[in-house]
Amino acid sequence: MKTPERSRLLALAAPALIFAPAAARAQPDWPNAPIRLVVPFPPGGSSDILGRLVAERLSRNLHANIYVDNKPGATTQIGTEYVASAAPDGNTLLLAAASSFTVLPNLRKLNYSLQSFESAGGIADYIAVMAVRKTLPTATLRQFIDYARQHPGKLSFGTAGEASQGHLYGMTLARGTGIDVQHVPYRGSAAAVNALLGAEIDFIIDGAVTPMVKAGKVAPLAVFYKRRHAELPDVPTVLEAGFGIQSTQGAGWGLLAPKGTPGPVMQRLAGSLHEVLEQQDVQDALARANSTAAWQAPREFVQNIDADRRLYAELLPAMGIKEN
């Protein structure tokens, strides 16, 4: 039996329930199905290692089944567009490479933009390592630059593809030092590293080469980051090697979901991602994957990505990389 007081409270609450947002009235029962984490790179490279680490740790944290789905191609465009068009139910996520939103929009027409996604935040910054084939007669970056100047157009560098971060680093190095080198794109970092091991190319600027450096199979010259690589403490940064080369603040990765994914899902994802990145063993594992934990709140990540997009709009033409 309803008391007068209870009836009055129900009457007051009814309008609020009627006009409350749907997401607030019906909190999604999530995760309620396997979650696909799309990694827009081939298996074996730094991004793939990072994606599998994030998937495994988020699975534990969310008590969910999260699996990696590699969808490489067109320098991340294929996998990124796949997620942009996926159902916004929280069951399809993207390990987003910053270059997908900073570099590619300045080079080609895309079927997605940053506004096609919801952000769960930034994950990590990329640490690229410059290494040369063992038979190249250079032991330091300065010696390499001198050798390249003496052999213009003769040295080649391999990358994960056109407009990949390794390509940009290579062109930035060439522009900043006045050397003439040839770019050879491959289908992913692993293929480029294998090409270096086989002496098909002369050098590479990619974090995926780190295990080969540690194994003594290639010779490291410098780290393209503001700090030394934790796995290669004896290798100097480019600045320490004597060269101040213009670049961005770091390539970066983030976690995105299709536009329209419910707010409560994104909030839970962001909170869980932040917790994962605070764990010391995760930070150590990221270092082994040629990256450094760099949590950014969802809105901060979007703002930083957009700022880098504007930077590349000025930088790419100056490097001779034009829209195609």
C-alpha cells in the first residue's frame, strides 16, 4: 500500500525519469561479448606488441575477452576506417596510431576523421632507434652523416610504409643534415627489419629493430626521442649525438571507439586504461616494446592529435612529401 509521502516522491521522480538521457536510464551491460581490438599494422612490429599488451591487461581489468585483430594496409588507413564504420557498441576498438590522424589527413582523402571516433585516452609514445647494417663503415651518427654526404643518393632506408613514422624520421634527418638518401617502403616494420638484416637497405629508424640491436646483428647510432631507450641505455639520443632535428613530440598511440559508443562504456574504458598504464610491469613491458607509457585523458589526447595534424600540414610540404 502506497503512503501519501511515497506517492508524492514517485510523482516528483517521474518527470526526471522521462526526460533523463537514454544512456543514464539504461546503463549498458558491458562488456557482454568478446571485444575486438583492431591493430592497423601487421603482426610482429612495435604497434602489434603494444596492442597485444593492452588487450591482455584490459581483459584482466575489465573481466572481458579482448582479442587483437590485425588489419594492416595503406599505412593504417584500412584498419582505422574499419573501426570508424563499426557498430558503436563498445565491442570494436582501435589501437590508434597518431599518424592516422596527423599525417594521413594531409596526404590523402580519407573516409574517416578524428570526429569519427570516441576517445578513451592516450597510451604511449613511440621510441624509434636508428640502426645501420653491420657492414656500413660508420660507428656514430656524425660518421654516418659524413659518409652519406660523401655518397649522395647511394644509401637507402627501409620503413613500415609511405608516410609511416620511420619515413618521416628519415626525411627529417635528411632535411636537417643535408644528406640525400633513398626511401624504400615495406609492408610493416618487421619486413623492413628483415631487409636490413639481409643488407637490402643501409639503415632504418624504427623501434622494431631494438631486438636486433641487442643481439648485435645491426649497429645502433641514435634514438629518436627526448630520452634514451630504457632497453638501450648506451645509445645516445639524436640531440646527444650533436643534431637538433625538428620533429613532433612523439608519434603516440591511443585507444578509440566508433562515434556514438555510449558514454558509460567510454568512461569505464578510460578509467581502466589509466589504471593499466600506472602498473610498473606494464611500463616495463612498454619499454621492451619500444615505447614509453604516456597516459593522456580522452580530451587531452584529441587536442594533442589535432595540434600535431596542424604541425604536419606545414612540415610535410617542406619535407617534399605532398598530397597524393
